[in-house]
Amino acid sequence: MEILQLPTELLLSLPQYLHNTEDFTNLSSTCRTFRRVCSDASPNTILRLAAASSRVFFRPDPHFLIAATVRQVGDWALLSHENTEHLRRHIQGGVYSLLHLCVDKAGLTMDDIRRLHASRFSLINPIADMIDRCAGPQFVSTPDFWDGGVSNPATISLEPTRALFQIIIYGELFASTMQAFLEPDRALPRFDQEFRLDFIKYCIPDSMCRSYTGLTVLEVGPYAGTKNELMPQKESDQVGLDYLLTCRTWREAWERVRLAIGPNFDDVPRQIMWENAVQIQGLAGLEMLRPGGLEGWRSRLAEMRKSIENLPVEKRPKECRYGSSGRYYCWESPDMAAEITVTLAPYWGET
């Protein structure tokens, strides 16, 4: 019997037995029958094939595919406390553990993959180059770096594209939490600051991230005692991101976006919330930093700003302090820069 004579249900199952997206593309190009078979493949099957090709076609691995799917996983996790704790355990296992959960719970279509690859040229590469110039290898190679070549020299080691995807993933995962703070009367589910700190600790590992009063770093995932060749080495990603998120070039780029919508707030809680609400929009939100990209976001940002402006004092995010002196703090609402400051407290001498 020829393969095309097999029952339809068997033909439809073929994509499940392929090795990667290259096999999938080759099969779909074979004939009209197989093209129809591949067009009916489930998004989860396509994601599994993409994950098998992650180190070749979806770099940086595994961040690219996590960024593409973690919003779906976050929505699933917020359905119940059990789901949230399941996601927490995978986050504590590190980025590859998080990818495994994404592959288990999420999906991608081929159209999604095409859009993602198109965004590499329109959004990812240009913003990664901007990061490179203000905190990456281009930055540290500036002539006379330590002797006036740059305004704020520092010892940092930051891989620009990975850093960008870490920022994107944070936005994709926690944008819904920010929305919950923007609409408190709806009582939307959200991830608390301890959950977000777990993400910083284990999915952006850093050799300076250690336990201290009020914060515990477990010896799991990237901090496990036994070396796992799949785990990224503990580098200085948090240190690099701390510099990037607070450097003038990055701050001023986002300030221009905010001021195009409205003036700054006078009080700290609302201003901090406004700054982070703009920056936490994930991959699509990078459009705001590109020429002409703000126009598609104006109405949405205006609504966000109005929500923050009308937020009663008692519903504004509160500070959450850490350390023996309470010197280090973040907020109940998402604030990636502040949360990195909390996880890096030992870097500045906290014990």
C-alpha cells in the first residue's frame, strides 16, 4: 500500500512523528495531500517541532520560543493556585525548564513563526543594536572607555540579544499582572512580587544573586550543585540588565514615548507604575521605540495613563522592602529594574 492510500486519520497523525520544523516544511512541500495534512497540524505539534530546532532556527535558545509562547503559559497558570505553583517550579528550574512547560502547555502556528521571524528584522535586531551601543560590546569598546569616552563607565558583561529577550519574556509573562493593577475593581488574577522575583532569580541567573535577609535563592536550576550541560552558566546577566535598565539612553528612549502621551505624575507610586506599564508590553511593545511605531499604541497608552491617573490612593501599589535595613525594595506591581535591584542586593554588600 502506498503511503497516500493510508486512512485520513493516519495521514493527519504524521506531523507528530517528525523530528523538527525542517522535516515539517519538507513534508508540506511534497504534494497537495501532505500540504493539507500539515495545514491541519495542531499548534502544539508545530511548537514541539520548533523546540527541536531551537538551537538552529530559533536563537537565542531557548529564549526565542519562550518569548513566543510564555504569555499563553502565564494565562494558564493564573487559572488556579495549583497551576501557578506548577509554573513556579519550572521557573525555578531555569530557562530550559520553562521552555519544557511552554512546549507542554502552549502552541504556535506556522503563521506565528513567520511573523516572529519577520519581527527579527523589524524589531529585534534594531533594538538589540541599541542595547549593544548603550550596554553591550559596542559600548565597552568605545575609545577611552575609562577615561571620558562614555559618561558612565562600568564593568559589565551583557549579551545584547539575550538581554532583550529577557526583557521581552518578562513583559509577555507579567503584562496581565500590570493590567490587574490598572483595573483593580475587576479583581483580575495576578502574579505577586515573590513570583516575579523567582523569575528574575532563576531565569536570569547571576553569580551575584545570593540569599540574604528576606530573600532566598534555592540551590536548584542554574544554582544547583551538579553541573547540567543544558543549563546556562551563571553569568552576570542581572548586573548587565541593572545597568541597561537604568542607563540614560534606555530611560530617555522610553521617556519620549511616555511624554508623547502625557506629562509625568507628581507622586512616585503612579509615576513608577506609568513607566512600567509602558515598558511591559512584550515583543509587540518594542514597536513604540521604532520610527512611527508609537501611533498604533497611542489610544492604548492613553487608556493606561487615564487608569493610573484615576487610581485611588488606597489602590496604588505599595513598596515591598528587603534586607536587614529595608534598603532594597520593589513594588507590588511589576517593576523589572527594581526587582533586579532586590535580587542583586548582595552585589552592593547586603548580607
